[in-house]
Amino acid sequence: MKAFEYAAPATPELALQALDGKDSEALSGGTDLISRMKDYVTSPARVVYLKEIKALAGISGDASKDGLTIGAGTTLAALLAHKGLKDAYPALHQAASEVGTPQIKNMATIGGNLLQRPRCWYYRAGNGLLAMKDGKSLVRDGDNRYHAIFMTDGNALFVSPSSLAVPLVALGAKVTILGAKGERTIPVDQLYTVPKKDGDRELTIGADELLVKIVVPAAKGKNASYEARQKQAHDWPLVMASVHLEMDGDKVSDAKVVLYGVAPIPYRSEAAEAALRGKTVTMDSAAAAADAAVSGAKPLSRNAYKVPLTKTVVKRAVLAAVGNRYWEA
Amino acid sequence: MAGWPESPRLIGTEIPRLDGLAKASGRAKYPSDMNPPGLLHGAMLWSPHAHAKIKSIDLTPAEKSPGVKAVVGVMKEGATVRYQGEVIAAVAAETEEKARDAVRAIKIEFEVLPHVVTEAQAMDPKSPEVFKGRGLANNTRKGNVQKNGDPEGGLEKADVKIEGHYSAPVITHVCLEPHGLTAKWDGPDKLTAWASTQAVQVTANELAGRFEIPATNVTVLTDVMGGGFGSKFGADLWGLLAAELSKKADGKPVKMFLDRAHEHLAAGNRPSAFAHVRLGATKDGKITGMIAETHGTGGASGGANFPLPYVYLVENRSRSHSDVFVNGGGARAMRAPGHPQGCIIMEAAMDDLADALGMDPLEFRLKNLGERDVVNQGGAPAPINRTKVYQDQVRIGAELIGWAKRKPRGTNGAGPIKKGYGMALHQWGGGGAPDKQVECMINPDGSVEVRSATQDIGTGARTILAIIAAEVLGLEVKEITSNIGNSTFKPGQASGGSTTTPSMSPPCYNAVLAARAELFEKIAPKLGAEPGDLSLAKGQVLVKGEAKMSWKDACRQLGMVPITTLGKFTPGLSANGVGGCQFAEVDVDVETGVVKVVKIVAVQDSGLIIDKMTWNSQVYGGIIGGLNYGLFEERVMDPTTGVMLNADMELYKLAGASDIPEIVVRAYETEEMKARGVIGIGEPPTIATAAAIGNAVTNAVGVRVPHWPMSPMNVLNALASNQGKA
């Protein structure tokens, strides 16, 4: 790890001053940044520690009424302990409960989860986000078992690493960002972008900006997440789906279906959403939505298995939202 | 010579390991915890490339780097590195950070050369010949065909035949404590090293040889250590470098332990195994022939052979094996070298053939054991027929797993979660070496010490020696000081091949028996008795069965002179050759490919068991290692850049607590087995687990999952390929 300057500001404003936007990195739980620094993937001149900023942590609001405001510095353990989270936002609760280990949940924050950098092993080996060498993609020619199956015509083949972004997008959550010009609030999906060339970032938040809070509106209907992973203990999801279904009686009036592990961004499946609209949720309609979800998937050389896996997680998330957990029977 | 006690008080019972509490509470000091005063920290520059020539190297910037006390070059300009992780230079500095910074300051230019890092890449005729001068084509060393009987004719005679392609990847040892040692010179010719090793004396001899000092001037200490599994048998290059850096730094201690990435890259691995197997049998289930072509890679240097056929009698057979060389770290012995691979390949083919025959795979296996499979008697009163042992073990295991509930392959219900059962058999040696020694000291204050230059790599060696002494002397285990892990003691066994307990128990027993005899000689006159009338029990000296004097008072009679005896190996106290079987119950989700192991049953013999608790612990550990091999582990290499993509403990996957199933361990310890004496247990219980899990998964999902580990990717690919999709 390269030696660095260290700042531990007590207020968001002081943090902004410390984050000069050139060669600084914000540190919160440290479960991502520290490993990147040890591996020389990221070697900032200055590290700005955010956990001294009391205003960034904490949860307010009533999940069952008008929604929650979650400080970006709230640990995943604190989020999971929040009363009412599981009832109002099972999609978010499920995803958060499956992150890492108890130790990681005690350290990691929701803001850090949203802003962690991709776990692509080519990126982590120092090849850059796009992992291009001599004009060719290392990912496309290499071991891409954990990579994207959508948007694969481009060169950004990593998968977006935040498993909390997925339910938050499905729930219509927004994030508030503090910058030199003041605060701005954007939908969670607009935090992410697809890098086109070397040096582009996958995050829209500036290196000189601070993620302050996440605002989750009241759920409009039923929601759920389903994650597939190799290990029971401490593992990344291979793929995951979060769904949010607005109901009109028995029928789905509107749907959000968002996928993890399939694209360089939290991937919204409009085809699956369309397949659900106007339908009652049954094994058949869930399976039809699952089929629709993978239409247009273009897997790479080693990850075709993610296509049936994605179908399964979509089907199960949809059914879980209405209380059908057929796979546990 | 005396045999083991007929009615032991301690031997065979469950006795907690002497250092268990210290280990569990963090008080135990591992070699990597040793920080002697004045400590310097070592770090190494290793090749970031799979294959490259060093065009130029300049160590000066490292020498001038802040806090640096010594720098040693290993490779010079013009040298070739053959794998990522190969060591080029080393540095010692005041802090670990300074040492790492200094390593990064070294100016080095590489000419990157073409590489091959996967078996397929190496064997592709279009790939470069990387290992020139070894007389290889396609980076492959072809072995001779081993032929027995008439394999082709045997297969022709078969009523039912199968043909399978199976594979298991390279995996690494992932010792919890990394490789390394701390070295410290006292003057120009005296060296002490705290080493994480399976062999204190081998390590000491290597250090003595490298620096041309008398072996007696080197002390290697390994009080406890954090796992070796076959990968820690010597000083290693990094250990020699630590000593060299220390010498350059005026004898200041230098600590050189590998980081996790370097562990994966350079500290050994289990070779891969690929097999194309044809196996045939008569319709009543007798194997008629087998033809197998296999290959695997042990990296840039190691071989990759494994036993095949395995366990079962195949009279008409042919086997050809090729070692494929790749630009990867070399293989090292890993817990039962070769056997887990052989077991996977053989047992998968056996299972597939049983399925093709429509036969219970358990029955099919029993039909194909040799009629008589006599293993080393080791002085036992009657020869051991392992076939008979297997028959018993399989019956016990089947009962414990609930084999009767098993359904034929692919008939496991309509829901997405399919239950499956699988099994596998294995065998191992585990005999002792006849040339080791143990000292026993009985002191006038009543304290007792046994000592030898062996070490406890986690198998319980320390505790086992104390149990034997306590048994003979009528004392409690905690009253014995078991002093091992010091290379200056009498020759002790290096811990490999499951040989430590069978090598060390006989000389320990003999040393303590001799000490007891000497004690009896000395105190008998004082008790007005003949030495032959004396015995020891519950801390008392008995005359003709009647307590006459406490142990401490008896020892006090020794005056100023302790009793010191030396025990050597005698035949009849240990033996060689074990068998076992394992069964797995799994739940497989065929919509996700996720495998959950529900239960593992292990039935295992290993002669006379000294400590049932550490014995069980070895079996649990072996099964958990095997479960990792079955479900998770895989070294992933990048064909383009030649580097390992998962040199970490994140994407190199290992079980966590919630991945561990119910594990039922049953020692097969009949009177006949006990009479054989001590046999090692370290390796056998890890052999069959992955094979049994793979067979259970296949039973559950209805198609052979031919590639280990049983990951969602490999399971879903097998299902898709069966549906013609992949």
C-alpha cells in the first residue's frame, strides 16, 4: 500500500474540503477500499475517513408509512436491525442480509456498498475497468464466468458490484449527493453509468462529492429479492433479482424487475416488467416473466449458465413477492 | 518386546489436545507470531509474469530505500522466470511497509515471453513450446502405457460399457498460517529459526547446508504451526533468504512469511486430473476391462500422476498418463497425494457403469473388490483382508447415511430440489518409519518429559506422546511435558504420509517403558520388593497390586539423578495400510445448480487409535478439506495474461461454517484392528469426500456432472448439455 495523508473530518462540509477530487478517496467501512489499496489498484495520496461524521449515519422515517431516509454511513448491521425494514422492504432486507459476513456487516455501510468498485478479477488484477490489452478484451478472451450477459456488445463486461443498488432501484429510491455547488438528488440507477473508454468511471458521483443519504419511498406494493450464490457462507451473488409489484386487486398494475450480476449497471428488465403487467402472479406468469427477462441475453464464452440462473432468480423473486416460495417445499 | 497395553486406561479414549485451549484462546504463539527484539521484516520481489526474461535488474534503489537493512538478489539479468510468483529478490527492512516499498523500488525490466497456463493451452499444437530442452512435444511428457491383461478384449466382452470424460482442477493448500520463518544469527555460525514447518530437522539440515555450518549449530523451533498439508517440508527459498538477509543485517532476526497471493502462486498445489475412461462389465456386474487416458498439470516443475484404477480389481486394463507443463507454480504433496484425484476419476466411472447396468452402485462396488486384498500385517496376529474390512465398512456407512432411501439416478421427484446420495472408497498406507527416537526423563521432583524432534502439524502428535507416557506411568496426561518441535532433539519424524503417530508412538512407548523399568529397579529395594512386583496406577506405586508410595515420593528416591532413557522403534506396535468409505447426502437445486451437502458419513480404520478426540478431529478436517475440493476450490488462470485470477480467499472459494453439513464419523476399530497397532489417520479421510459428493450430485440431478468442483456453473452446464443446449 502506498503511504497516504489521512483526514478524519467531523462534518460533511469539512469532508468536501478534504476530498480534493484529484487524488483522494473516501473511506468508510473500508471493506473495499483497503483491499484495493493493498493490491495497488487504487493508491490515493489522501484518504478521507467518513465515520467520524455523525450526520451521515442513522435512519429516520417510518417504513410502513412514508418511507425511510438512510444515512449513507449507516452500517448494514444497523440497517438490518431497523424495525420495520423487513416488513416494508423485504427486497432490501433480503439483499442486505446476504451481504458478506457479520463482521463485514458491522463495518460496511450502505453508501460504501453502493459506491464499491467492481469485483471483476481483471480489474482487481490491475488491468483497468475495461481490461483491454492490445485492443482486445481480456474478459472476452479469458475466464468470464462471473461477467455480464447483457450489454456485452460493448467493452464494459464487468458486473455492477452492489447488491443493494438492485432492490433500491426496484423500490424507486433516490440518493442525495453533496458537492461544491450544494446538494442534488438523483434516482439510484443514475449513480451508475457504462464506461466507454479507459479512465472512464462507472460511477457518476464525482470524486470530490459526498454521498449523504438514501431516500426510500413507501413501497407501493409487494417486493422481494432472490439471490443465487455458490456458497452459503460469505460469497457474492452469482445473479440476483429484485422485484417491486404494484397490485390492482389480484393483478399486477406495474412492475419493476432489476437484476444483479448480468450487466455493468443494475440492470432493469423492461421485458420482464411488461410480461408481468396486467397479469396475476402464478407459476406460469412468473415463468413467462423469467423467459422475457433473458430475451436478448448475449452470454460470453464461459457464462451461458447465467441465462438459466437469471431466469430462476426472476421467477423466484416474483413468486416470493406474493409469498410463494415453491422451492422450499 | 511388549505390545500395547491390553486394557488401557487412556489410550483410545477422548482426550483434549494439550495445547487446545491455548490455540483456541489465541495464547499459543505460532512461528509467524514470533517477533524477537530487533526484528526486521522481509519481503520479496516476485515475477508478475508467467514467463519472462529479466532484461535488467537494479537493486540499488531498494538498498537506498528508507529503513532497509539488507537486500539479496536471487535472479540476475538474463535469467528466465517460469511462473507468476517466482522469487527474484528479497529485502529486509525495519517495518513491513518499508520492506514492501523497497521491493517496489527495485528497477526491473522484463522481456515478456509466450506462456501457457492452462492444460488446454499447453497441449494445443498451436501453442508455444515453453519448456524447451525437456524433450517435450506440446509441453507434455507422455508416460508409458501401463497394460495388464487384455484391456481391449475385456471391453469387447463387456455386456455394458461406459465412456466418460472427467476432470478436477488444480487446487492450492491454503494453509491458514502462511509459509515462512524468522531467522536469527548468534555470531557467525549459529542460527535459530522459528519456522512454520512439517519437518524441523529437514529445515535445520537445509539451513546448515546452505550456510555450511554444523547441523548442531542450527535450531529450528516449531512449537505449534498453522497447517501444512504436505506443502511445508523444508526451509524453502524464502526461508534461506530470511537467514541470508539476517546474516547481512548483522544477525538481526528477519521475518519472512508469504502473503496470501504468494501462497497461492508459489507454495504448492494439488495437480489437476483429466481422464477419458472406458469401463465395461458383465451384466451381473463384474468389471471386464478398463482403458484410461489421463493427464494433469503440476505446474512448471511437478508431475501430476495419480493411482488408477483405484481400490477395485480390474484385471484387464490399460492406463496412459501424461504430465502437462504450464507456467504455474509447482505442485507439492497435498494431503494424500494423487489419491483424491484417482478416487474422483475411478468412482465417477464406477458410478456411471453401475447406472448403465441398472445396479445399486454400492452392490456394484462390492462385487469388484479383489477376493483377498491383504495389507501389511505389521506384526498383527492375523493377516488383514481389506476386502472384508471394506464390506463391513460399507455396510456400516450405508446404514448411517440411510442408503436405503437412495433412488436410482434422476428419479428424485418433480420439485426443483433433488436429493441425492453418493459414495466412494479409498485407501492409504500410514505406516511408521523405523528409525525415530524418543527420550523420556523422569525427574526427582516427579515431573516427566518426553522429547523428540518431531512436530505437531495439527494431528495431535504432542498430545499423543503425553497420553502414551501417562498410560505407562499411571499419571494424568497433563502431568506429562511433551516437548517436540525442536530440531536439536533426538531424530523425529517429518510429518508426511500420515506417518507421525505410527513413527513416534513406538519409540515413545519403549522410552517410557524403559524409564519405568529403571525406576522400578531403583525403588524396589526401598520398598522391600522385587522390581517385577511393582506397578503404577493413579499416581501411586503399587507392590503386588497394593498402593505403597506416591509417585512423587518414589521419584524423590532418585536423589539428584533423573532417569533418562532412549526409546527406539520396535516392530509390532504399528502397521501400514488402511481403508475407508464415505457417503454423501446432498440437496441440489436444479434451477440454480446450487449444491447443499446435507450429511457426510465416514467409516475409517486406522489400527489402534491413541486419542479418539484428535483422531475424530483429523477425520472432520479431512472431510471439510474434501468438501472444499468437491464444491468450491479451483485455481483460475488467465490464458492471455498468464496470471492467477483468484489468488485470494474471496474468489478462491472455501467453505464457511454454514457450508458445513452434519458429519458422522465412525471409527472401524475392531479387536483385530486394535491388534495391528498404530496407523496414521491424517490423509485417508480427505480422499473420498469429493468423489462421494460428485456422485451424490449426479444421483440427484440425473446426469453426470463430469467436472469438479460441483459449482452452479458446472452443474447447470451438465444439465444444459444433457438437454442439448450447450
